[in-house]
Amino acid sequence: MIKFVFDDAKKRTNLGLGISRENVDRLVEGKPIRVDLREMDITVDGSVMIYFAETDLDLQQAVVEFIGPETKVNIDPRLKSTMQ
């Protein structure tokens, strides 16, 4: 995996993550990848989690344990119609 941070023309900070076939294989095995933001000189205490599932609904089920009353959830509009 390669990780990088860059500012774009609009002065926004962007995080880039490049994953290899080995990373993909681990994701398929159910092993999420975590990236510590402090390692990237991003000044918030936290991490990015990358995980894999076959479908959007499977993705939703994979993270249900992390969802609580304080969690900010953004649902793709295409998925909302399948959840009702």
C-alpha cells in the first residue's frame, strides 16, 4: 500500500491510498486496512478504515457494529431506495 497527502488547486487537503493485489486479497479475506491519520501528518486523532464486501448492502452489514447514536452516516442515494 502507498499512502500520500496532497493539496489540490482549490487548497483542499486530499488523502491518497493505493492498494496492491495483496491488499485486495486481505480485504476479500475480511481483514480491513486501517491507516493512522497522524502517520500522514493529518492533525486529527483517528484513522481511515478500508474494507470490502460484495455488495453495498453487505458493506452496510459489515460496519453495523461501529454505528451508534453519535455516528455520522452518509448513505449513497442509490442505496437509500433499497433500504426502505
